[in-house]
Amino acid sequence: MTATRDTSMRAPALTRRGMAKLAVMAAGAGLLETGLLRPDAVLCAQTKAAAPLAFPPSAPAKDDVRWRQSWDAALAVLAGNVRDVPRYDRPVLFEGAVYPGIWLECGPHEGLVYDTLAKYVKETSPAKSAPAVARNNHMAFFALQREDGQLPASIKLTEAGYGQIQMVVPIAATAWELVRLTDDDELLVTAYKACGRWDAWLRKYRDTRGTGLVEGFCTYDTGHDNSPRWKGVPNRCPDADAKKFPPGVGVPRLCPDLSATVYGGRVALAAMAKMLGKHDEAARWQQDADTLRRLIITRLYDPQDAAFYDLDTDNRFVRVRSDVISRVLGEHVLKLNDARDRTIFGAVWTRQIHNPRAFWAPYPLTSVAMDDPSFVRPIPRNSWGGATQALTALRAPRWMDHYGKSAELKQLMSAWCEAIMRHIEFRQQMEPLTGDFNQADPSGYSPAALVFLEFARRLGHAPV
């Protein structure tokens, strides 16, 4: 007997809005966490949906009382994270949460942002004022610089660490910006000397292949914990010595982000030298910076993917599309007055950064492109394998306005403020599709508190 097809229970055809709703429901039901539904599938449905699905979400209304509640809570987090470390005799702004200390990749930048918020910080002790703390978040690294020029990668309650270089935003650049804000001559002189010695150390020990680019030896060099970018490479350098690299794992790598950090530092050193009347040195720093900039573009950019990649010891690209790309933009490596650079930026922006299937999630920016095969699911704690990170958000204003993307920066800032204001907590990372913060670690993370304050201020929500 041949069965007839019963159509009475057939599911209705899904509209575009229905597809988007189903995708969001699936995410809520945990399919994304189990890996049964790829994030790019959800995004595909969402991006085809009609309003009111915001992309990214809008910030809460101006009269929402949570603006002030979150503002006060963020200031309280930062006040609680201004603490002492054993090896430096002045208070610094800790990373907070599970990170008891300051790190070279972010501590000086966080100090700089804290200083720009000084008018809102009520502190009775001058030693703990925002300008003093911002200064200390730089001077602590200079004070603990080794004789050979190496800066500590971290200054923690337990130790000062020298086992990796761990740099992102150049300390020379943030020191120079702080000098311009405060007219601090001592900081200028100290930073110029210390950052010059640091640059010399990097030339000596992090250019073993003689390319002129900056090399990565281990995962922690770039602060990319648990990232597929560094799969198979140890977290630390051998013997906790940043001059050594592990054999047989494709390092030393030529790294776009580390090279961009040094480029930005040299630009800042040129400006500092000029202010100090050292015009010959200023010209040399700028020339060296320009040479490095060209090397980054010619050797570490792949036009096929519109992405910047590491180059391993076999001169092959490590094809993981990560926030290395936005870190290169963070130091303004691409120049819009140059036709070639302008073309590259257009491709990078369209195909990667602002692509809703890549980095431009509802809560941007992801640490690995969502359509990259290596995007990590489910997202673990402290993961640069896909999670949207507060540090990346905090760095976004350093480059998005510069490249004429102010409207998109406003969208990013609104999404972050909306996510933080849901529970008024300050955590390291979030799920890029939902804006839910990872709950594994406690609240109290300084970069997230700074993100909220800086973004709320830029969006016009700072208290009068």
C-alpha cells in the first residue's frame, strides 16, 4: 500500500522575520553553545531580518535611571582597583577582577583613559587621583625596566614578569598623549629614554630573522590567551625568558600587531624627540617608523582575504582572522592619503571589520571572525578565540574616528552600554550575539568600567 502525504501538519513557510526569530530562539536555547548552529547561520538570518532587530542594539533611552546607576558603579569599581604593588611605591590602577596587577599591553592605556575622566573622579587623596594614577601606570614600568632595556610585561602582587613582551597599545604612545594632557616634563624625559631603550631591546632580541619586523615567540607575547592564532605554541617563553623561543612550533613569527605596536611607539618617540629639541633623532625615529609601516603592509597583508596575518618560519600565513586586524588599524598603519592604503582599508573594513558575518556582531568586535573556521564554540572564560572583549572595545576610539567611522563607533558604544546596563556588572568578555557577559569570573574588571564611562561620556550621558 502506498502512503499518501499528509500536509495537514506541515509547518508554515518561514518569513525573513520568522527566520531571524527562530535563529535568536535557537541561540537562547543553547544551540550555539553546543555547536549545533553556527554563529554565521544566526547572523545570516539576523542580517536579512526587517526592523526592529537592531544591529548592533541601540543604547537605552536618555532618561533610563540605569545610566546614573551604572556610572556610579563603574567609578566605584575603579576606585576599588586603585591599589599598591610591592615593587612600586605609588598606587596604580589594577586590571581588576581576577587580575591583581597591571600589564604592559593595557595598563598604561587604561591609566590614560582614567585621566581623561579625572573631572568625574572624586578622590580625597591626591596620591590616588586620576592624574596621579595615570602617571603611575606608566612610571611603574619605567622604574622596573631592566639594565638591558627590557620592560616588564606585568607588575603583579606576586611578581614583576619578564617572561614575554605582552604589548598591544604602545606605552610610548600613551605616555606621549599623557604628556600632552598634563605638560609633565619629567614624564616626557623619562618616557623618551625608557621607550628608546625598549625599542633597542626589541630590535636586538625580537628580530632574529633579520626582516625588520617584530617577532612573536609565545602566546602571551600578544596577550591572546586561548586563541587559535597561537594553537600549538606554548603560552610562555622557555625558562620565563622573553629572549628565548620554543623550537619546532613555527616561531619566531613575524607579527602584524607587535610590529604595529612598535610602529606606533616610534611615531610617538619622534614626536617626543621633537618636543625635546632633538630634531635629528626625531627624523630618525620617523624614518624607522615609516620603514616598519611599509614592511607590515608588504609582507603581512593578504589581499586575497583582506586580512593581516602572522608569517611563520616557513613564510606561510597563519590564516586565523583575528583582532590582529583592528590592532594594526589602532596604530594608524594605513594612511588614507595614500591610494594603495586607502584601497586596503576599504577592503579590510568591508570584508572584515564591518562584515556582520565576520567581526561586526550585534555586540562588536569579536576577537576572531565568526565565519572563520577556528572561531571557538562554546566560548570559555578568558578567550580570545571569539568572545567580544572589553579591551578591544576600549581601543576602538583610538582608530575608528581617525578612519572616518564615527557613526559605526557610536553603534559599538551603544551596544556595549546596553549590555553593561542590563545587570550593571563589569566583566572581561561577552557573547557577541547576545551581549551576555561570561559569568565565570567576578565583576570588577577595570577595562569594562572604563568602557562604560568613556562610552557614556561620548554618547552624552555623563553627569553634568
